[in-house]
Amino acid sequence: MNPPSVHARPPDPDHHLPAADDDAGALRYPIKDAPASGGTHAIAAGITWLRMPLPWSLDHINLYLIDEGDSWSLIDSGVRSDEAIALWRDLFANQLQGRPISRMIVTHHHPDHLGLAGWVAEQFKAPILASRSAYLLARSLLLDVRDEAPAEALDFARRTGFTEAMIEKIRLGGWGNFNQVVWPLPIGYQRMAGGDRLSLGGTSWHLIETAGHAPGHISLYSPDRKILISGDQVLPRISSNVSVYPTEPDGNPLDEWLTGLARLRALPDDTLVLPSHNEPFYGLRARLDALIHKHVSRLNGVVALCEKPATAIDIFPALFRRRVRGMEFSMAAGEAVAHLHFLLALGVVSRTVEDGVARFQRKADYDETAVRKKLDQITEQERNAAPWAA
């Protein structure tokens, strides 16, 4: 892999923050033992839980096979690697009961979810289903490979607070490692969009589109079965990375992600959640509330560190429990910028840019309840905006 970069997706695409502990006793895990890499476990009638390895600190991804009678629909594919392909070949030969994969469904564009979607589609001549944002972004990233990082990326790093030595390392590290972990994709795909329905395993599933962690992220919910295939939007033990990248340097993805959490809160609390990492669980609302509460705390911690002008790197202590180093650094910086942009949009901090470096400072008339009020507002606006939750 390349040295640390500020590419749209660094080497570890789903680096996650430590989880909030507030909900530790509120979640229930119906299956105690996860499948081994390349192994399967029946999780509900017609739904098989499959686990594949990842070559990062987060070392696994959950995939789901939906029984279509004479074939299977597959949700997410795992990352492109020789190990994963070998495991898939064994699964095809020994665990799919001689039935093909008829649809390759992708929750979002990150390599651990999309990495082998093109390869699986090739094996079975199966269509890939994804949101427009996810598919077109993935195809763009596959093509964007350069010997040196572009000037915009270097400017973004400088604005974030990187030292000149770190910026030079980014420049020389090249740009574009997406094609190392993602198999080439076909030109065409079948579009999924939030608000639409998709028939899987003889059941109608509502498509819930969110953003923040990834553009056009699709979760699938079955009201009849009270099952949510959540992708990375909500996870039981870790919190999804939400970052600003050079591709949208003034974005406010944290607002989008928190809005997505509030949207899911309209689902019944006895929903079985099938996440992309960790284990399936019950206790959706408790988990959502814990994540929202944790972000209120983190955002207020960021505000406290902005008493004097602070860069994104200066606020790391409010967000991370341990020292950030190596390939995690650019991910952490993007996450810090996301928190600052949320506060900037809220009017809690101001921003100045001098010598290419952005610094944020708490406003003198700062309302200590502003963050909590904003998240209460988001929750209320989403409460009745989800007909699929009825």
C-alpha cells in the first residue's frame, strides 16, 4: 500500500472510532459465535451470514446471502485479494448448493464492500445493483491513478494542519490505490435509490439511502420480517468513519450521517440488525441513541479545544483515545475536519485561513446547548419522514 495519503479512500477504507459504551448492556446478540473467514451461518430463514477477511486493523466484513430458490442474491462482496478469491472459489464449489449468484447488491463504494463485486458478477454474469453515487464514484476512483498526489490534495493537507514534511511524503506517495483492492467494474449496473423497494427472497425490502460515511449508502429494511441490513450506517461496537476529503473540501458529512441515524430511529426497536462489521444484534434505538449522545460529547469537546484558534490536528485529543499515527493519520484528520465543519455550519465556531492553514475558534456568544438542540432538531425532522418504517 502507499504511504499515508489524503486520497478519497485511504488503504483502510472503514477505519472506525472506538465505540460508545453507553449501550453496552442494551444490545442483545442472538448468535454468539461468528463464522470463520469464508464460513457461513444461518441467521434467519432464507438469510445466510458470511464472513470474509480484510487486510486491515478491522479484519473482517459480514456479507449476506439471500435465498432466491434457484439462486442467491449476495449483499456486498469483500475486498479484492488472493485470499478472498480463494475463499470464494471454495464457497462456490461447496456451500452454495450448486446454485448461482443471480444479483450482486452493493451497499456502498468502499473496497471492503465493493472490492470483488465486479469479479463475482463476472463469474455468474450477474448484474450489480448499487446507488448511482456509489457506482459512478467507484468507477471514477478506479481510473484515477497518478504518480504524484495532485495539488488539491496537498492544499487540503496543508489546510488541515499537516507539516510540510508530511505533505511532501503525501506528494511522493502517489495517488490512487483503489484499483489495488477493487476488481474492475462493468460499464453498466442496475440503480438502487432511497425510497424504492426491492424484492429479495420473496420479501419486499425498503431501500434507505443515507450519506456521511459514504455517498449513496443503501441499507435494506423488511417491515414484514423486521430485519435491517444496515451496511456501515449503524454498527454495534464501533462507530463508522465520517470524514471530509479533498474531493469535497467544504463538505459537512457529519450532519448527513447523523441525519441518517435519526432516519433509522423510526424503525421498530425489535428490529434484527445485520451490520457489515461485528455481530448481528437487537437494540437498534439504544445503539442509535448512544452514537448520537457520543457525538454530542465529542462535538462539545472539540468546541472546548477551540477556545484559541485550532487546526483539525489540534483537536485530535477530543476525538481519539490513543495517539494517531501512520496510515490512520489522514483518516483521523478527515474525521476531525468533519466535526469542525459541523460546528462551523452550526455557527458555533468561526474559521480563518492564513498561509493555507485553516484554524477554527469558538465564538464569543457560543450557546452550550447548541449541539444538543441541533441533534434534537434532526431527530424530530426525521421522525415522520420515513414511510418505510410504518
